[in-house]
Amino acid sequence: MLSAIFTFLTGVGILLFGVKYMGQSFEKLVGANFRKKLNKFAGNRFSSFTFGNLLTFILQSSTATTAMFVGFAGAGIISLFQGIGLIIGCNVGTAASSFILIFDSFNVVEILAGFVFIGLMVKIFAKSNELVKNIGDALIGFGILFAGLILISSATAVFKTIDGFENFILAFTNPALLIFVGTIVSMLLQSSCGTLAIIIPLLATSSSAGMSLVSATYLIIGLNLGACFTPIIISLSTNTDGKRVAWFHLIFNVIGAIIFTLLTLLTPWVDWLGGLVKDPAIFVLLVNLIFNLVTAMITLPLAKPLCSLMKILVKRSKKEIESPYTIRTTELDSPNIA
């Protein structure tokens, strides 16, 4: 257990360093032309949502995708308005990609960690070419980020092997406690997919000893809240704009948690869905997808006022002094607001 704690702390340190290194490298690498192209591709709320959705589905890791968006916002590569759309898309993308739990698959995160080696090779052969060197640095930061995620994942995997871990979860029936447990388990495992993988067999157990559909739903609400922990930790190494994007991720899931807690308490929607879907795995994954889709449908049209809200909630620190001759993209809303 002690070695797992040290591994976890090392992973967090490497992850924070990777985000900062990647953000600084991309800041050197990209210029005004890149930002203009990004504004065209992800300039409004719907294109940002689509981009965040697709990237998360490809990478199979909402934590990694959110870390990149927080880092990019901190480096001024994306605006806060774009970051909100990307985060909303990221949440739906991770819910959709969770359906891969039904199949056997390889770990994309482990493959992407190999970008450290690729980046080093690029730097070695770049010689005096600054542009190529900056590309190498960006790849190194990208790979370090994923290497940190691997260490955190391997350290927290020990919790799933603890005797009585599943019985501990089954002991709770109170909605608030189930949401709390789901949040803590998701924070410990650092993986929404990992938490879903625990809920599915608990629900599949016989009705006399297993978990009810309603209890599983409250755990799913909690796991979405727990997924916000890592991005907030990551934002500690960024400036105010990165922090705003990270905290919006939490606000998105808090909105969803309030809506679906009330729905589950006041309506029999869970039982209706359970009557239509008999497979426990499909039921759990569908509830998670519905949670994120409905929350996205509510928050995406409100992206502009939510952007203003984040500027009020997360104020720029007095120490963060900006040049009077520099206009930061994160202080501007996209010109292509839809």
C-alpha cells in the first residue's frame, strides 16, 4: 500500500509537469495562424463540442483530453469560450467511449506515452532547427502527461484488489451516501471507465445480493463528480484561464448531478429504462451516456453566460500581471459564436 501511495504521488507530479511542459511547448510552437485555424475549426460552441467529443473518443481518456484543454487554455491557445464547448464535448465523448467496456481493447494511453521517445528522437535529429525542436518538446510534454496517467492508474488499481471492497459499496443504500461513494471511488481509481467496470458486475449479481438499478444510478452520478478531481489538480500548474476551464468541468457535472438526483428521486425513469434494457452492462453505460447527453443539451446553449459566470467565480489573481500590449485569446469570446 505504501509503494502504491508513492507511485500515486510520483504520477501526480509527472502529470503536472507534463501539462505545464506541454502548454509551454505549444505556446512556443503555435502562432497567430494556428489560432486562426483553430477558431475556424472550433470557433463556436457546436464545433468545439464536436471536436472535444471526437478527440476524447479517439484517445479513450477524458482525463487526458481535459488535461490538454486545461493546458491549452492556460497557454492562451484556446479561449475560455472554446474550452467550455470542448469540455462539454469531452464529457459526452467519454460516456460514448465507455461502451468499449463491452469489448476487449488495448490501452491507448500506454501507446501515447511513447510520444516521449518520439519527441526525444525529433529533438536529437532537429539539430539547429528551432521549429522542429519545438515540435519535439510538444511531443515530449504530451507523452509525459500520459506517463503520469499510467503511474496514477497503476497505483490506484490496488484499491480494486482490496478484500471486501465490493461488499463495502453494496452496504450503502442512501442516495447521498451512494453519490459520495461513487465520487470517492472515481477519484481513487482516476478512471470513470474503471468505476463503471466495478458497477456493472455489482448490478449483474442476483437481485437478493446485488445492487438495485436506482443505487447503480446514484453511483454513476457520483463517478461523474469524481472525474473532476484530476483536472482541478492539474489546473494548479496553470494560470487563471486554465483554472476556469477545470472548474467549469466540475460545474458541468454538478448541474447534471442535481438534475438527475431529483429525476431519480421524483420519477421512475430508472425503472422504465431497466424494463427496456435487461443487460446490466448496457444499462449502466446508457445511464452514464444519458446523464452526459442531457447535461450537454442544457449547458451548451448557455455556453456564453457560463463563460461569464466562470470569470466571476474564478478571478484573475493580482500576481498574474499581463502585458498591456498583449491581448490574450482567453479574455475574448470567439468571433464565431453560434
